Amino acid sequence: MADGEGLVSVDYEVHGKVQGVFFRKYTQGEAKRLGLVGWVQNTSHGTVQGQIQGPTARVRELQEWLKKIGSPQSRISRAEFNNEKKIQALEHKEFQILK
């Protein structure tokens, strides 16, 4: 990890057609590709939510991906990000899909 590039943690929720389209699997794959940790899960109200942690620039890349790309079959209407904070160390070991 580059010096001077801090770690951040951010929560997210993605709205649209994001369940039943392998959104969690693709999110996990993209997070792993970027070297990020955290989790993703479906919600009872048809959205996908989770948390991302890692170097700020990489987290920004995944945020853009969650807003604009998603899985091939998904249709994202909007992505919300909140509770962003700087962290000293990663709180997760990997990026998991939660049930």
C-alpha cells in the first residue's frame, strides 16, 4: 500500500434491479480484483447493501462500479454511500457475500 494513501470504510446500498442478477457475486469479484475487503448482502426490500474497506482510491473505483456498472443483467437506479470514515486498519479479512 502506498504511503500517504489512507484507508477508508464506507457503507453502501444499491437500488434498482440488483437481486437475482448475480450482483453480489460480481461485486465480490470486483472488490477482490481491487484488493478491497468488506461484505455484500441482499436486503428484504430489494436492494443490495454492504461495506467496503481499503485504500481510498480503490474504494472510489468500486463506488463508481456500484453506481454505473454492476453485474451484466443488473439495472442500477441509484447507489447511496454513507458512514464514510478513515480507519487505521482493515476490519475484515476478505470480501464476503452474506446471506
